[in-house]
Amino acid sequence: MHHGVPYLREQGRGSIVIMSSINGTRTFTNEGASAYASSKAGQLAFGKMLAMELAPSKIRVNVICPGGIHSNIHEKTERENLDKIETPTEYPEGPIPLTQGEMGDPEDVAAMAVFLLSDLASHITGTPVWIDGAQSLLQ
């Protein structure tokens, strides 16, 4: 953003999409993910603030918050000492409602990014979009 915004201002308009997550923005159910959830919440707040600050320059800022998407994130995430965290919770049972449990595809997220970056979204700014098949509504 630091390096890109001056170019967008120079051209008199633009659009920025920030990639966040349902974790930390709409769900808070992954024990041991405090740092991850906090960083994603920070991205959402950052996007909303930027939307206000950059609106006079006709630069739109929106935030995509994916849920379960086919990716390698789980293979890259180390989770340790979770037995020390005891949070008694009960969640409704059920798969991702829209897809009966099937995670989304990266193309679903890419399509939303393309839309938000396009002129079709010319009046949308400061908006989080959850791409999760209603997954976060269960948790």
C-alpha cells in the first residue's frame, strides 16, 4: 500500500483488495490462533480506515474474508500446546451449508477480487465480503 497508493492517486482513481479471513472477523473458534485472528481483524480495520482516508482520492478499499478454501494453509500452520487451552464450547453441528461441507475453490476468491477491482464495484468501498458458503454463520 505504501508504494502503490501514490500511483493510484496519480491516476486519479483505483481499487485495493485486502485478503483477510473469517477468523478474527466473524468467527473466533480456532483455539491457539490468537495471533492469526488478531492479524486478520487488524487487516479488516486497516481496510475500513483506508477506505475512509482514500475515498477523497477516488480509491476504493475492500476486504475479502475467505472461510474454508482449498489451499495449503493447514500444511503451513504449526499448532502446539493446544492441550493447555481449555475453552468449553458447543457449536452447531453441520457442514458448510451452501456446499454440504465442500470447501470453496481459490477461483471463488479470485472472482470476487476481480469484481471488487472492476468498475462494476465502483460504489463499493470499506466493505468486508465473506466467502465461506455460510460456514461462519454456524460458528
